[in-house]
Amino acid sequence: MIRIWARTVVDGKITRSYIYESIDNFVEDKFHAHIEKMCHELDIPTPAILKSHITNYVDFNNAVFLPRDFVESIDFDKFIIENASVSN
């Protein structure tokens, strides 16, 4: 099961927040699909996903998307995703 906390930040303050859950296990090939669903729920554009975003999520349990990662204009400074799964 995947559980990811997605949020947008402006001047260090959270402006949108969403907990995404999926029964799927994490697979790098489906990372983009998960990001698309989170962005849809937050009503923000989907960013360009680089290998470094996937690597940061896998290695450090989070990834940060900056304005340069979006093709469309955005109203926030950062889009952050963080692994929120509780391990037993």
C-alpha cells in the first residue's frame, strides 16, 4: 500500500494538503500516474518528473517540485510529496 502526503507551500506555509492512498505497491514505472492523481485532487498542474525526483523519493522518502518543473504557471513555491506510510 502506498500513502503519500502531498502539499503545496507558499512562503514556508502549507496552502494545500492531501493524503494520497493506493492499494498498489510502489513501482517506479507508476510514479507518474500517482503524481497525476495527486495533482488532480489538489487542482494543480502535473509537473515534469525527472529521474532525480524518483531517486529522491526512493532514497529519502520525499521529492520537491519547484516552479521550473511545471510547464504551466503555478501559485505556489513548492510542491512536496512525502512518504506517509507507517511501517510495522
